[in-house]
Amino acid sequence: MNIKSFYIFLFSVIFFSCGTEKVKIYEVKAEISKSEEIVKKEDEATRLEKFFKRSELDSSRAGLIIEKNKIIQHLTHLRKMDRGGKKYYLLEKDDITEMIRSVTAGIYLDYILINHNGDIIYTSRENGLFGTNVNSGYEETPLKKCFINRSGVYFEDFSFISSSSKVYSLYIATPIYVEGSFHGTLILQLEMKKLSGILEPETEIFSRDGIIRVTNSEERIFIKYSGFEKIDMNELNRDGVTYLYSATDKLKFSKFNFKGIDWILVNKEKI
């Protein structure tokens, strides 16, 4: 092969290779666009279910890594050594936080660990909780409810973590068992805005008793949904959806259930 033929051959190989890579890039972009279109076409109940399943998986994964590394036993021992202080705990905090983040989606506001006695032995963010006990002063709070539910991953509806808190969150808890013995509870705290991000802008969610749980209008949190008494619950339970009409709008109500979470979603549609 002479020099001219060699360069022609080399150019052909490079051209072919580049062309192949471009085809692959276009194929990937096409797949991404296709996936985005599928997500857009999914109804909100489907998106919510996927979101909850991911959080359930995150909770289980984090629970396993806590169990495997005996984190609760270790922190409880340090707490006894330090007589309930933070001297030794602070040496471990960053490593534990990174360990949990490595197996979760990274969307959670806080991670909270409670040992079998009810002592809060670790938080990644809310230091004011550390060293307190959920059996004293936490009655009817999500922390206490998460602690006493030990049959698997548990979801506690949107509420404030304590009477003094201003952060409105959902809570995902998993009990930690070591060789069949209950050692404590891991709680993932999820801010409302993380869930709102997968909903349509005007969608609101309220509980079965009509109390608003998810909304872009913060002043409406925890108030009764206006017109709740007019909703045909029999039709909603039977068909999964029901409607209310006004002169300008059609309100669509649909139900959503997942592991104890029992919600009603409302969307406004133009007539």
C-alpha cells in the first residue's frame, strides 16, 4: 500500500468511526427523549407510586447498611461512654451521613436514628433532637409514630416533626433488626417541595378527612379543603375518580393509596 492509499484508508476508518459514534449519540438522545415523553404521559398517581417505591427502597437499603455496620450499637456505646454528650458522636457523624447518602437518592432533608430505648442517637441536620428520647415529650409526633411501627417500611403523613418545627415533611421509617432482635429505627425526612416537584403546578393533595397535606400555597397547609363535603366519596371509592363542576372549571378528584398513605388528589381543568 502506497502512502496515498494508506491515508485514504485511514481517513475512511476515522470517518466511519466518527459516523458510528454520532449514530450512537443520536440513538441515546432519542432514548432519553422517548423516556421523557413517557414520564410526561404518566398520570400523577403513577408518578407518586414510583416516588414512594423509590423512597421505600432507599429506606430499606439504608437500614441494611446501618445493620451491617452495627451503627446503632456503636453509637449507643459511645453515648454511654460520653454520658449522653456529643464529644464522641461528632467524630462519627460525617462518616455515617456519607454512608447513608451513598445508598439513597440524596433527596432527604434529614436522617434520624433512634435506638431500642427510644434515644435519638444520630441526626444529619437537626442537632436539637440529638440526645432526646421519643418516649418523653414526643407523643403524637411523627417520630414517636415511626418508632412504634416495627413491621416493615412505614410512611407517616406530612406533618411537623415537633411542635416547635417549621419544616413540613413526610417521614419514611424502617426498623433495624439484628439476628431477629429490634435494635432501633431509621427515619428519612422528606420536605414537601421534593414531592411537589413531580406534581402538576396546581395539583393539591388532602387526606381522607379533607385536611390539605400538599399544596404550593403554604397558608393552606393543614386547613380543610373547601368543598370537601360536596365530593361524591362513593363514586371516588368505586371508580377511583370523581368530578365537581363550576361555571368555569372542572375539578378532578382521584385517590392514591400506598402503605398507609391514603390521599385524594385534585386537579383543575378548564371546561
